[in-house]
Amino acid sequence: MMFISWLVLGLIAGMIAKAVVGGGGGWLVTVLLGVLGAVVGGWISSLLFGISLRGFWNPITWIIAILGGFLVTFVYNKVTKKS
């Protein structure tokens, strides 16, 4: 069940990041970038602020995942030269 919730979180975070940052790819790339963004966001927030990803319904988890999705999508666009 936890795996499915990570995919749902990644999909939603990736779609929001794609809508704001732009670029990205198809739905599979959006999910992968969103999940990777959640992991990167969780890692950075725990490293810098001591805040980690919590439960699926916790608003902090969603904010961290979406901000991580922004970062990962931005880097992906720069690496693949998408706008």
C-alpha cells in the first residue's frame, strides 16, 4: 500500500510541478520525476531543516514533495533542453 501511495503522491506532485515549471514528458516521466522529487525534497528538507516526509495525508509531506518536484523537473528540463 505504501508503494501505491508514493506513486499517487509522485503523480500529483509531478503534475503540479509540470504545470508550474513546464516541460517534462509524458505521464510516466511525470510520475518518475514526481517520485524522485519527493525523495530529493525529503532528503534536502531533512538535511537542512530536520523535517522529513511524514504520513501521506500530512500537508508538510505534500509541500516537500511538490517543491522537490519543482527542483527535479527544472533540472530535467535544463539537462534535456526543454523549456
